[in-house]
Amino acid sequence: MTTVDPAPPPPMRLRELVFGAACAAAVRAAVRLGVADALDDTPMTVDDLAAAVKTQPHTLRRLLRALSCQGVFTEHPDGTFAHTEMSRLLREDDPHSLRYIALWCTEPWTWSVWPLLDEAVRSGRNVFEDVYDREFFTYLNESAPESAHVFNRAMTTSSEQSARDVARLLDLDDAASVVDIGGGQGHVLASLLEKHTHLRGTLLDLPGVVQNADPRLREGGALADRVDIVARDCRDDVPVQADVYIIKNVLEWDDDSTRRALANVRRAARPGARVVVIENLVDDTPSMRFTTAMDLLLLLNVGGAKHTRQSMVDRLTDAGLAIDGIRPVNAYLHAFECTVPG
């Protein structure tokens, strides 16, 4: 039976850290093989599980053993394997599934750029373009459609799971209009419109993104008559006036892009308008291991960064916004609630 040592001594812990790639690769392999989906509530033998996912039993056992000692799956004394809370999150049908997040963080391009982290730290810029000879999102959309699909599914999953938390947090009873800047497929916007039936909303994002907007927002959808969809890059222009502007997980580019986006919102907004910026923070203790890792990945692929509380305050203040308060949305997100000065 595989067990998990909750507190290994420093030499052992360091050895585990330098083999972190093996752990990430094992999670990715389990997702791509469909192990979590094949394993239901009843524990299964390795032979039966291998037959279900079409692998060799002896190598599948090695994969499951590596994952079980991390708390992903568990091995029973009789040699069968069963789900844990973590392994269930790899199932396609789990309401809190992290399947596509797991794939996104381990896509093939990540293995090419991680070894160059020292160069990115030395230069302060992304190394993705050195490896692939083109900008990150251009590469995804032109040369890696499968990875682009994984990215879109990962962002959809993240938005769906946090949309309800955002809707619970924000009081929009006094607002008549809201715009979601860089709002992806519009899950946050849809949740807000469902909660506040008097609101009118605008979804603003790139053309290739908004064409796949949530069906509730598109023509014939339940919320379509209260929604405008604007295909635009917020770094170039924000041609929308509203009472409330929401910017969630967008301000993670290089500093110039962040400044341009905030300046465009500031230029579009009327005095007294609310601007709510929602971000993961690298100094937010409950999620630091994830957000600091994602921060480094942003450096590698786009030269961007996750923010500290102070760096976000500095950028919002520099944009001319008055910060009214900072509140947690959930364990991973904080909302910076701002007002456009009169």
C-alpha cells in the first residue's frame, strides 16, 4: 500500500522538488489516458483498469504508485486502486474538475521553456519567442490548435467555477450596466445578469474569443436581449460606457500592456463609475504555491506577471483610479474595488 509522508526531511524534500517534472508529467499522463474517468466509485484492480484505458498493467501500476504517494488516487491493501478527493478533480464530469487546468499547465510547449527560466530571470523578458520564433498567442492559434483548445477549455473551467463567487461578492443593485473587459466567453457576465435581472451587460474580448461566447449571451440565448458583444482588444480601445467595469485575470501582461488597458478603461468610464479588478495574488498565502508557479510561467511565455497586493495597488493608482477596498472573492482571488474620480 502506498502512503504519503506528510513532512519529509529537507534532503528528501529537495530531491522531491527537483523531480517535480515527473509528478506533473504523471498527472498529465493520467488525464490523457483517462484513468480518473475509468475509475468510478468501486476500487479496481490494475488489470481491470489497464484494460479500460488500454495500457500495460505493469506500467500503469508504476504510474498509479507515483500518483498515490502524492495523494492522487490511493492504493488499498488488496492492491486495488480508488479515488481520492484530488483524483476526482481529474474527471471530465466532476463539477469542480481541474482536468483542463492540469493539461494546460503541462502542455508540450511548457517543457521547452521551463529549462530556460534562468535566462528569463536574467533578461526580465519572455523566452517563448526565442524558442518558437513568434509571439505566444500567435503560436497557439496558428501552429498549436490542440493546445489552443486546451487553453480555451482551461479558461472556461476557471471562469465557470469563479463566476458564481464573483456574482455573490458584487452588489450591483444600484447599477444599470456592466461591462466585462477581456471577459472570455462571458461566464462572469452571465452569472451577474442572472442574479441582477435589471442589468444590461457588455462582453468585450478578442474576435476569436467572443465568437464562442456562452450560449446564454448569444442570439437566441436566455440573456441575449440584455447583452452587447464587442470584439476588441482592450489594450487598443474600450469603446463602452457603463456603470461598472469588471477586469478579471486580465492584467497579467507586461507593464506597458497593463498600463494601456487601464488607461483605456479610465478614458471610457464616466466619473463615479466603478472598476472592479479581480486577480490572483502571489502574496496570497492559501494559493501561493500555485500562483507563484503560474507567475514564473507567465514570465516565460508572455513576459507577464502575477501581482502582489502592492503592485496591483500601484498600477491602479497610477491609472488614476481611487481604490475603495480589497476583498477576497474565494481562496484564490481578490477583488480590488475602485472608483473613477469626478
